[in-house]
Amino acid sequence: MSAACSGFLYALTVAEGYIAAGRGEIALVVSTEKMSGIVDWDDRSTCVLFGDGAGAAIVRRAQNGRGVLSSFMRSDGTLAELLWRPAGGVKVPMDVAVLEEKAHLVKMAGREVFKAAVRSMAEAADQALVRAGLTGEDIDLLIPHQANIRIIEATARYANVPMEKVFVNVDRYGNMSSATVPIALDEAVEQGRVKPGDNVLMVAFGAGFTWASGVIRW
């Protein structure tokens, strides 16, 4: 699936749906990103923001009230050109002119993307909580997409989750697109910040634009 930074949560929802429908017993959800290959290293406003990474999760039928409690996905293609690669794909294939113009590299209107990201991640967090029948006070850990700390802080504020319950690693890895959420989840488990029975809220926003969220009971 291709949903940019929201890709892991999109794929997790698909995996959960297949299992719930009885079309599978175990699913492997993998997110991999090599952002270093599509950023313009002469554009300091974007190239320093991104990183490479990969994460994976095994999904299977849950018991004792654990598992996926809710999920939410949305997209809006009318805003795509605020964060995109103008060429290098099917619509405008790669050629010498594309390479010379660097049209295959990431272009971003930072201020506009920030506004859309905050608004969309707030909506996603709220929808996931409502569908799970929970409030921010019920969340033991918020794992947001690691775009930048200001977006993370704004998302936590709208979700009514204090920053001490928010997992942050953007300062070490940068924005790894769809790999940010599974890597953060893995590190949170390793650090003991996610324990059996905990409610975990995950939320992401990405190019396209796409945004998604979900609540899981670990």
C-alpha cells in the first residue's frame, strides 16, 4: 500500500480487517522508507528533516479484550502539491530533464503542511478515541508520526494527553515516513513504556494528503 507517512496505520487496518473477516490468521505488516534517496540535499529546508528506516509488526487474532480497539483513515488529494514529488512516477516518468530539474525530489510548503498536519492529526486522534469509547485520560501512551516536535506537541494537546505520555524519537532519526510509528512502538516496548493492558493511541499524517489513527490495547 502507498499512503506515505500514514502507510503503517493504513496497512494495519487492512490486516486487522482481513483477520476479522476470517480471510487470514496471521498478517505481517512491514513499512520501509529510504527518504535519503528522494530529498534534495541542496535544499536545507527539507533534507535535514528526513531519515531512513524500517519497521514491522505481526498481527493475529486477539484475546481477553486486547488488540485493535478502533481505527480511522482519511485522505484529501486536493492538497497533494503542498508535499509531493512533481515527477519521476507514472504521470511524469523519469528522464534526463526530470533529473536535471530535480523534479523527482521532495518539494514541501512547510508552513501550509504544518497547519494541515496539526488539523488532520487532531481530527484523527479524536476519531480514534471516540470510536474506541475512550478519552485522552484513558491513554497510557501516544505514539504520533515523528514529523517534528511542534506537530507532536500540538497533537498531544488536542488529544488531551500530557507530553510525559508521548513517545518521541524524531530528535534521533528524523521523519522516517511510514516507518516512524512501528519503530517508535518497538522502542517503547523495549523501554518498558508499553505494558500488557495499556491503551496506546497511534496517529499519523502524510503526503497525499493522508491521515490515520488507531487505538490498540497491548
